[in-house]
Amino acid sequence: MSGVVIIGAGHAGSQLAVSLRAEGYAGAVTLIDASDVLPYHKPPLSKTFLKDPAALPQPLRAASAYDAAGVVRRKGSVTAIDTAAQRVTLDGESLPYGDLVLATGARNRMLPDLLGASNVLSLRDLADAERLRDALAMAHSITVIGGGFIGLESAAALAGMGKSVTVLEAAPRMLARVAAPETSARVEDTLAGLGVKLRLGWTTQNYRRDGDRVTAVLGTTDELSCDLILVGIGAVADTALAQAAGIACNMGILTDAHLQTSAPHVWAIGDVAETPHWQAGAALRVESVQNATDQARHLARILSGAALTPFRTVPWFWSDIGPLKLQIAGLAIGADRRVVRDDGARLAVFHLAGDRLMSVETLNNPADHMIARQVLDSGRTPPDAVMVEGAAAMKAWLAQG
């Protein structure tokens, strides 16, 4: 057959391409990318990229790395998959595959009422970031809709550029879906200190328009004028290609524990994959750079002939919000109590389900984050007193076996 064909060249697809060679895979490797630039790091797009008009995307790896690994990079869009014939259609050309990997990622949600407005943007890829950066030259008053990672990272960066920034969030606190109240409070205080105005519990009633531009957001009692709106309300998996091919999908492309889809010789990794998760006991779609690269490395071992083993890693995430580095290890699914250590400069919140540690989130506290990942991987739970004491105590406790 014709080796491995990878659709999507983000963090997952790019990592898989080079990892296959590192694992000794000898067949052809084809990486299909809809973009005409080298695969790049996405996290800086909401921060440093916006601040510097001359900034370029940061490549995940040099072109020479793909060349050295014998990876064939193809630019274009796949329009169809024939799982029976094991072929994909790339801009009208039929390509055979031995194994096909779907790393198609996700796309931003958009509010239906704002579709087509010329000054309403979202941020996920390089093209989005370039449009936003260009628009900032003529915009001072910016409304960010959504108090999640992307919205708050961007809000902090924009405030640092001297923009007047207001964040609208329907929930009673920022980061309500992903972080503890203690973390939210610290983030809110920091953003307020940067001059960002936060509107919690916000309900949009309507928008004021001038031609194809939105000039104000109308709340229950307030009217907020704006030059530009940035929408950051999450993303949906890009499953269209898989669904058209008859591959089972739910919130993402469904896989088994080994990352294989319902179609033979077809696999899915990264933001698009909905995979059984050992910690949650259910299939989940985990959006993070770490999850994408870890799944890529795992699949590279399988496709290179290693034993078919379940994917199992401790998920971790990070977000740089102004001067704050938020890091989260594990998933707080089912957690019913928290242990908190707050020394003013740093914060650590331990989420437990009964007596089982599920997740640890930290602010400006990398030592606790690193040891928390090791503790979660061990499957053990330290006594509350050890968690309160800090990283050194947890490290000593873990070493006791």
C-alpha cells in the first residue's frame, strides 16, 4: 500500500509525521496541509503575534526537519475519503493510503447574529490572527465575547497595547467551565488591574449596526459601543470530512482507546478526536497542544509496529493571561471538594472526588504543576496536609512509594 497519509498539519499532524520516522516507520509519509505556510505554533497568536506588526508565525519545526524525515508535504484540501478503496481525493487527485490519519482539528463557534459583520472576528489560526492584527490599527474600543482562555489571553494582550477592552461573559465568573472560583477571582483581579472591564452574567439582547459593522452590543440595561468585536466562545470539531465518509462521529470523530476510528485503517488524533479517557471513564474530546502531540507520538508507535496499547497520559493545559501563567493538570470531572494553597504570589487548587485527586490548577506556580502531573500519573493521592505544604512535600511523599 501507499504508507501513511495525514490530513491536517497542526500540532498533531506535524508531530505524527516526524515521529513516524523517529519510531522507525519505513513507508511513505504524506502530510496534507490546507495552509501554504509551514506548520506553526498557535498559542502565540493570541498574545505576542498581535502586539508586533512585523511578527511572523513560529514554525513547529524547520522545513529541513520534514525533508530529513522523508515527509512529503502536500498543500491542498481533501474533499472526499473512500474508506473501501483506501483513497482520498486531494483537489481532484486520487491518492491511495495504507493508513489514513485525520488530524483536522476544530473550528471556532460564531454567534449567528454576528455572521457577516465586517468588524466581528474570531481567533484560531494564522489567517484569523492576521485579520485581527490588521483591524487593530483602526480600533480602540474592543468588546470580547467569551471569558475563556482565548478571550482572556487576547483581552490582556489588547489592554497591554493601550486598547479599551471589555469582556462579556454570561457565567457569573470568568473561566467558570475550566477553573475553580479561587482561580477565577485571581484572574479577574489581574485583568481589572490591567484596565480590562469585566461584565459577568451578561445577556445580549441585540446589536446596533451601521451598514455591515456592529457599533454597539445591547444588554438588558446597558449599551456598549465598540469598534471591533472578538468572539471567543469555544470551538467545534471539524468532522465534516469524516461524516461524509460514513465514519462514526459524535462531538468529535469517535475512536477506540487506540485512536482507531470506526473505519479500518483510519485513525484520528488531536482536537478532532473523541477518545475514551481513562480518568473520566467516558469518551472525551480534549483540546490542548499537549494532548495533540502525545496522541501523535502514541499513534506513531502503533503504526510503526508496536503493540496496540491504549492511549493514556495525564492531560495538562496552560494559558498565559497577562502576567499570570495558569497551568492545569488532570481533569476535574466528578470533583466534589477542593484543597487550596494561596500564598499571595502563587496559587494551587487541588480538585478531589472524595479521596481521589483528579486535577490540580496553579497560577505562577510551575513547581506544583510539575509534581502534580507525576502524582496524578501515579494514581495515588497525597494527604491534604501534604498538598497544602507544597511541591517539596509532595515530591518527598511521592518518593516514599
